[in-house]
Amino acid sequence: MGKTKGGRMKFVNVRDLKDHASAILRGVRRGDKVVVTNRGKPQAALVPLTEDGLEAVILKRRRKKKNGR
């Protein structure tokens, strides 16, 4: 698992994510952006989420559900 200071992007493979999830999420809370790879191919991204960002996601989801999507 690569180490970075807050606010940087790093790459971790699925095994490292499973083995070090708490430490990786601590880094994300500090501002790290993490790309999760599987067999060297990007699969997902973990990015910090603010309260405003979370509220926007919840509202968007509610609108979709209300519109039957």
C-alpha cells in the first residue's frame, strides 16, 4: 500500500483495501483520493465526502426514486 500525505491520489489493489481498509479510509478523511485496482485495472475511486456532498447525493437519490427511476 502506497503512503501519501493528505490530498494526494494513490492507488491500492483490492487485497490492500481488504487488509488495510481502516487506514485507507483515515487517509480519505484527511483528503486522500484513492483509486482501487483489480489486476492493475482501475475499478473504483474513494474520495472525501463532505456533509454538503452527502446531502446532495441523498437529495438526488430521493428525486430519482420519486420519479420511478
